[in-house]
Amino acid sequence: MRITMSQVLTGTLTGALLVAGSAQADRSDWPDNFTVGTASQGGTYFVYGSGWANLIADELDVSGGGEVTGGPNQNLALVHTGELALGLTTMGPAAEALAGESPLAPGVPMDNVCALFPMYETPFSITTLADSGIESISDIPDGARIGFGPAASTSDTYFPAMLEELGVDFERRNGGWTDLGGQLQDGLIDVIAFAAGIPIPAVSQLEVQTDVNIVEFSEEEQAQVLEAFPVSPFQIPASTYETLEEDARAVSMWNFTIAGCDVSEDFVYEITKLSMENNDRMRDIHRSAATSVPENIQYNTVLPFHPGAVRWYEENGYEIPEERKLN
């Protein structure tokens, strides 16, 4: 029996259409588009989240992007309500939100939020102008005007309480990191208390334009804060900033990407696969993604993992504790 070229081409086309149809069917419950909740411009969340959104959109062929938000607390609320499919958060605000203690919605347990993968540790660090005379936390004068980032952000939630614990008296200011950097240069505020992945774009920009001090915690101050808050010891490597001559002592809190627990399992599986199998591309987005690896899933001690993420981890030999699976 002779098979003509036209029959071969017809068969090939039919097979291709079947494959395409199957792929389309697999995407039947995928969202038409998505948005990643980040934080203010000038911070690591905005750079990391926007770059990650673009990677997902380009590789999975779904329209999406990053959105400026107030940071972790707002991202948790927006993901919980379904206004955003994806977001970024730190473990402290996540624990409060799950327990119904979010400052944005007191008494409302945000239980429609699931973890995807670890991002990086957020160091809590302090920056001042070099001519301020502030070289330690104890040097901060009474009544100092301190910028804590966007209202209800991780920094704004925890850093004021940390400084109060250490006996610092201050006036509280809020704003985006880039805006606060400008206010510091203009003498409108005295200190910026950052909680953001390093290097912080706003600090890198500041040290290009002026001389700054990056203020570390003393050993005693670090121990006191570790005792009082859900944070870990951290060293900011000297290589992070031109200003640093040696590692700077700090404290930190882990960050995770999140999704609504009701977002398509197959969609989240593909996002997790893409993110966990391409760390070189994640590091191209922001070098803090060097710790965005599956070995660090252990640092989620709060949220359930999304079923799509669980599927990828278990297929690749990573164990998810039963208490971290969605009931």
C-alpha cells in the first residue's frame, strides 16, 4: 500500500493538533492571567517578584506581571481573597495572618494562603548618612525620625517593636524604600530601618550618591532581639555593599512565595517546577535567589504547601511533613 506525501502531511498535522488539543485540555483550569503581589519600588520584593512574574509569563505563556503593594501583610490579604493569584511574604506576617491576627484584618484567619517555595532570608538592617554621627543603634538620638518602609510591611510590623525593645525613642515614618532614600539624603529623616533581601536596591543607590553608614546590631542587641522575636541570627556579607568593610551582624526572617490554595494545582505545579529547576535564571532576576532552592522548604513552619507544589517536591524526593499539607 502506497502512502502519499499528502497523507503523511495530513497525519503529521492531525497528530500535532491532537497534541496541541491535549496540552490545551491540561490548561483548562489555568487562570487566563495572573498577578504577583510584591511591595514598594526600590525594595527586593519588587525586583524579585516582578522578575519572577515575567519568567512565569514568558515560559508558561500566560499573561501576568508584578504589582506594587504594601508588602507581605497586604499580599497575604489579597491572595487570601483571590484578588491576587500569587504573592511574596515573610513567615512572621504569615503566622499572624493564619491565626487571624493580621493588622489589616484582625479576627479573620487567612486560611486560603498556601506556600510554594523558599525565597531568601530578609535581614533587618539600619542605614544612615555617614555625617549623621550614628554608627551604632545606641547612637540613635531620642526623637530620631526613622523610616520603616510601607505601612504594614514586614519592616513596619517588626522593626519598630525591635527598636523599642532596645530602648530607642523615635518618630515613625512610612513610605516606599526609594522615597525614603530620597528623604534621608534631603535630611527629612535620620535613619532608615530596612527589612528587605540584600542587596537592597535603595541602599545600593544611596551609596553611589553619598556616604552612608550601615549600622549593625551589637552581640548583646542581637541576643535580646532573638529572644523576643521570631527571627534568626544573620551576617550581612561585606561583599554586599561597597560601604561594608567586614560582615555586619543582623537578624533575619525567611520569605516564601505564596498562592491562593484554590489556584489550579497543575498551574502551581508548573510554576514550582519552573522555579525550582532553573535556579540560574532565578539568580539572574536577583542574586538573593541563590537560596531559592528546595532544600530550604524546611523553613516554612507556618503555612500549608500548595498541592501543586507538594506534587513537584514529592516527585523529586523532597518530603513534606503531613502538618504542612493542605487538609
